[in-house]
Amino acid sequence: MAHNFRIIEDCLKCSFREQRLFCDLSREALIRLQNIKATSIYPKGALLCLEGQAPRGVFVLCTGRAKLSTTSSEGKSIILRIAEPGEVLGLTAAVSGTPYEATVETLEPSQANFISQGDFVRFLQEYPDVGLRVAKQLTHNCKCAYGEIRSLGLSNSVPEKLAKLILQWAERPLDFPGRRPHETAIRVTLTQEEIAQFIGTSRETVSRVLTGFRRRGWIRVKGATWTILNRAALEGLVTT
Amino acid sequence: MAHNFRIIEDCLKCSFREQRLFCDLSREALIRLQNIKATSIYPKGALLCLEGQAPRGVFVLCTGRAKLSTTSSEGKSIILRIAEPGEVLGLTAAVSGTPYEATVETLEPSQANFISQGDFVRFLQEYPDVGLRVAKQLTHNCKCAYGEIRSLGLSNSVPEKLAKLILQWAERPLDFPGRRPHETAIRVTLTQEEIAQFIGTSRETVSRVLTGFRRRGWIRVKGATWTILNRAALEGLVTT
DNA sequence: GTAAAACTGTGACGGCGGTCACCAAATCAC
DNA sequence: GTGATTTGGTGACCGCCGTCACAGTTTTAC
């Protein structure tokens, strides 16, 4: 697949900076960041860090998305959240000096800036606005986690959880020439196995529930593009 | 019930300060804190803040423990975690300016220091060590939440989850004159209903599973005091 | 291109645990 | 104390969904 993948070399010139959770720092902090960061490009499926490892530092995700997951000793695993560009990963571990909480795997070809543990802690202490950004990222992590707990603990059924997930994705819909204005299209890059891990169920059940949604004409699935045809019906399943 | 409940008036003289997550601040910060805090005493069952409310400020829990929970529109609710003395509550809301994520209810008669939103934000910006403590508290929240996600999403059965919870509580056992050294006693102040909400199941199932543990001689229950008689058996149920 | 691997769809089966119902026990209120 | 309320124990029922099995489809690798 031919990607128009462009490396962001200079954080000061990064055009996305202001929309991002972590990167919108003061000029001084950015200049410093420029010196302590190490930029890398990762293919799809690369592992940035592993649950349980001693923290080596943090990663600022510049482009691409990544999956944060945790695994039981039996090999069963669950997705904690999907990280978007502009997020700092490995923060909990870096702040508290404890092992990484999650395994981070890129879902797409990605660029990330690595900052070593020592540099990051100094960076945090020197620039007050970094502390604020760190707090924002940590609150974001908490909110995602609480959402996941609500999904796992308060939902009554798998159809409800799946509907909730689809509706959440639908908050940022695709737009393309020729789309019907009353339909919402989304791009789903997770496999059904991964969706199952996200909502805490089995792959087979995801497949079955999805088939149910399609049969009833609530959604249309064409490859990775899903189109929501009857949003009200999906919303009707959701109680929370 | 006669409590030997003593109010902590002066944070500078608080003897617990150093062991606590938030309170171990610099002398200057503590003096400032002294001026912006408003100390209150709450009975058991008091609600400090409600999920969905606009944030008014944060609470520093001085004595007593509190239950953080979130509720679905159907009235089903789940416990996110139990907060211990020294924690700051309402932090996520205060940092991001969004509604409280959880309802906070005291489990015991408690003392808490309230700091208004505005004062807290200024406090945070003025004293660098406050930022660090805030980060520690937020990472603690994240870790608890991830633990809860693992419990809800990766456990196979209710017996496993309950065993895990009991073993977690057993990390801080009771000690009293005459206890047998190979037995671990814990004090359980949650009702079975609350335990059910903690591990995402129904009250009846908790009762049944607990009965099973007792019948097999793994634990002994006498009022709020539970004694673990066969730790290995409980550990055998846990896979994660 | 072709083969291998990964992903998806679906049937059959059975058990865990949710729900309802009801009573016993403990605790609270006064 | 005595009654009211909350909490705990247990039986019966049954449906959701996890698991196993296998076939069909799509993507990857070369």
C-alpha cells in the first residue's frame, strides 16, 4: 500500500501541534524537547513497550494509532484503549517508576518520539507547562479507563456493548464525495478478534452480533468501511 | 459507637503526612494549603460529590475511607475503587474542568479538606511539588482502574474474582492479641451488595460463592472479620 | 501469479450466573 | 426494650454467550 507518510522532523514546525493532547507546549519547552527526543518510524504491528517491563522512557505518538492492551497469564488479553497521535505513552510507568502497565502495539505505520526516563523526568521538572500536559494526559487515561469499566461492568449484553462502541466511533465519521448525508460511515481497522478484546467477549460472538445488526439493516459492512443505516436502533440498545 | 475520632486541624502537624499519597508537600505549600482548605467532618454514608456534577473543587481525605462509584441510567452501579486517607478526590474533574467522573460516598465517619476549584488550580500552578503529587495521584487512579479492568475483563469466573479481591485485602491484614500466626484476618466493611458491585456480579452470587468458600473451610466469616484459613486454595483459583 | 496465513461466518452444546422469590438474621432507630 | 429496615442465604429457572469445530473468505508473502 502506498502511504503518503511524511516524517515530522521538527516539533516547532509541526502543523498538528495545537490540536494535540501533549504537544502544545511553550516555545522553550519545544526547543528542549527537540534535543532530548529520538524519532523513530515503526511498521504496523510494532511493539513499543511490553507490559511488565521496567520503564525505559516515554513515547510521544506523532502519526499513526496504537493499541494498549494487557494480558492474563493464560494468554487472554483485553484492549485498554486506542491511542491517537499526540498522546504520550508509558506515562504511568515513567511517573511512578513502576513497570509498564500495558503493551503498546502500533495499528498502522507510525512515527513516535522516544524520550528516555531521565531526560523526561528532568524535562517535567524544568518546564511547568509540561506538568500540566502530563496531568491532562493522565486524566485522559483515567477517563478512558473509567469508560472501559462502565462498558465491562454496567452493560447487560454484548449487543449493547458493541452498539456503544460503534456509536463512539461514529462520533468521528468519515467524509467522502458521494456519501449520503443521513448515513454515517466509519473506518474500522480492528479485526473482530480485537473488537472482542475491546468489549470483553469472544470473537465468535462479535461475528454473530454483527451479522444480526446487518440482517436487521442497521449497518452495512464493506471491508473496513462500516455504514450506520439506523442509528436510532443502535442507540435503543444502549442503556447507560 | 464510640469512635476515638480526632480532627486533624493543622496539616503541618499531621503525623501521617509522610506516608500519604498527596499530603507530603513542601513546607511552603503546606502553609498555603492551610489557608485555602476548608475542613469538614462527614458521617458514614455522606456524599462528597456526585457523578455528572460540575466540579466545585477537590477533597483531600484526611481520615476515613470512601467509595468511588459510577451508575448506569438503569440504576445499576459499579465501584471504581476505595479511596484511602491521604488521597485527593475529584482530581480528574478539577484538572480537566469536566463533570465529576464518580460519586464519592464515605464508608466511615471521615474528615476531608475541601479546596475550591480556583484555589486548587492556583495552588497547582504556584508550587511545583503539588504538580508532582497530582501526577502521583492520577497514576494511582489509573493503576486502580487498570486493575479493575483486568478483574472485569480477564477473569473467568466470579469465584476467581472474589478470591482475587480477598487476597488483595489480605495484603494488609489485621493483627490482634491471640491471633494464630498462620491465619490471616481481615476486616470487611463492605456489604455483599457492595462487593458484588466491586467485582461486577450480583449480590446473590457473592453470597453463594462465599458460602462455598466457607463450606470448603477456606475462610471463616464472623461479622465483619473474615479469616483466611487456606490461602493456597484461594490462590489456586486466580489465574491472572 | 500461488500458497499460506489470517480473518470471518455459523451450527451445536452446555454451563455459569442473572433474576425472581422468599425467609432468616442482623442492625438501626427511638 | 420493640418494630422497621437493611443485609444475608438459598432454591428454581433459564437464557446469554463461551467454547469447539469446521468451512468459507480475504489478505499477506514471495
